[in-house]
Amino acid sequence: MELVIRNRRLIESDLTTIKCLIEAEGSQGRTHLSRCLCRLWEWRQSNGAYREIACRDLLRQLEKRNLIELPAALHAARRPGYRNRVQNPNIRTDPIEVSLDEIKSEIGFVPVETVFQRRFLRDLLGAYHYLGYRQPTGPSLGYLAFWKDRPLACARFGPSAWKVAARDQFIGWTSEQRRLGLKRLVNNDRFLILPWVKVPHLASFLLGRICRGLARDWQRVYRESIVLAETFIDSERFEGTSYRAANWLCLGQSQGRGRNDRNHQGGELIKSVWVYPLKRDFYRPLLEATP
């Protein structure tokens, strides 16, 4: 038996290790199990941090396939799209209605790195994004945009989708090339202009700023080179005008299977698929990726 989950190959002996670990340590919870398993495997991100979130997802996928039985969760998990209230009581929501030219030079724009910034990003997405906040299942990088100490917008990038027909045809890679090269892609899973901000063309301006610095910031944080960004847009809600204006490319539509549907179950909304090359010669790193 051999499986590939979260880009990690698993054989029978790995399942035996996991089952023994569950028997010995399961009473201490799933977080404890994922932490122990990461250390046994030395399973780390490129920046050295253990891949605990990915490991918990791997364990859940094994349980869905009836290959292991996890202990009961010690704490109830938040449902996908969980919405939470903004924790900062000082946030102002009175309208910001100006032209982009008036504020362009004064916009502060920072990658999310501190604990406070991460919580603030979580609160903004949880309160104001139509999909709510969802914990990323791998490396992620967020951005916050401010004007005169007032938040304007936020964005987040995380792991790319496992398989997308329109994207994969655009790249032209094989299944094995995709498995090795996905680490060089990131997915823009959240982008939000706060509802009281009425600044024409702000969205495309911020997307341009993000994309110009994204590869550099990702390299600094994760010690990993990325060359292509992707996103999926609900066509019933949005036309993708801001992404098009920021030079993203629309490749077509998804097949309604969701980001990580490997079993062809479907049931997700059909969305338009967009990509943005972060490097001029982005094909080569994707097609020539190594483990």
C-alpha cells in the first residue's frame, strides 16, 4: 500500500506507526498526536517549523478512508467559514470616501507577521468576508493595508489547490510534476476591501502591490521560492474586474469539486480560475521541481 496525502508518501509501516502512536498517546488529544508525529517524521516546513496543521489534516483524511480511528476531539472544532466578532474595540467604521490619488502615497501596507496582526486579520475576515475566517492548513501569509491608522483591506495567501483542470492545462505538467511543483504555487483564498471603504480602483491597486512583493516576502518567511499565484472567484457574486485590472489571467472555470477533492465527489460552486505569474519564466521551476 502507498498513499500520497498532503504531498507526503505513506506506506504500510507509516500507518503502523500512527496506530501505535494513537494507542499510546491518543488520550492527550489530536493536537498532541500531530505534534508527536511531526517530530517522529521530522516533518517540517521549509522555514524549519513543524507542519502540525498539515499533519492534523493528514490524520483526518486517513480516518475518512477508514485506515485509522482517531480519538474523540477534546475541543469542538470551528466549522468552515466560522465568523467571529472583531476584537479591537477601537476600529472605526465611518465611511472612507476619497479618490485613490488622494491617499495612494499614504497607504501603509504590511505583511502579517506578529501575533497581534494575525489576530486582527482573523477578526476582519471573520466579521466582514462573505466566506468568513477559516484556518489555513499549511503555510500562509497575510497582508493588511492602512490609511491614517485605519484599516482599508486585507488579503491572505496559502496552499494551492491539489488539482485544477484549467490551471494544470495552462502549466502543462504531468501528475508527478504537479506533485513536486505545487510548493511553488500559492492560493489567494481571501481578499477583502472593508465595507465602509469606498475608494474606486483601490482593489486592483492593492492586488498589484501585493503581487510585486509576494514572492520576496514568501521567500523571507518560508525560505521557499514561489512563482505563480492562483485564486478562484465566485462568478455569481463577482466578475473579477479588479483581478483583471491587476493583470491576473482568467483561465476558465473550475469543475465544482473543491480545492482538495481527490475523490471526484463534486458539490462545490463552479468558480472562475485566475492566475498571476510572479516570475517571468515561471514554467521552468514548475516543470523541473525536485523533492
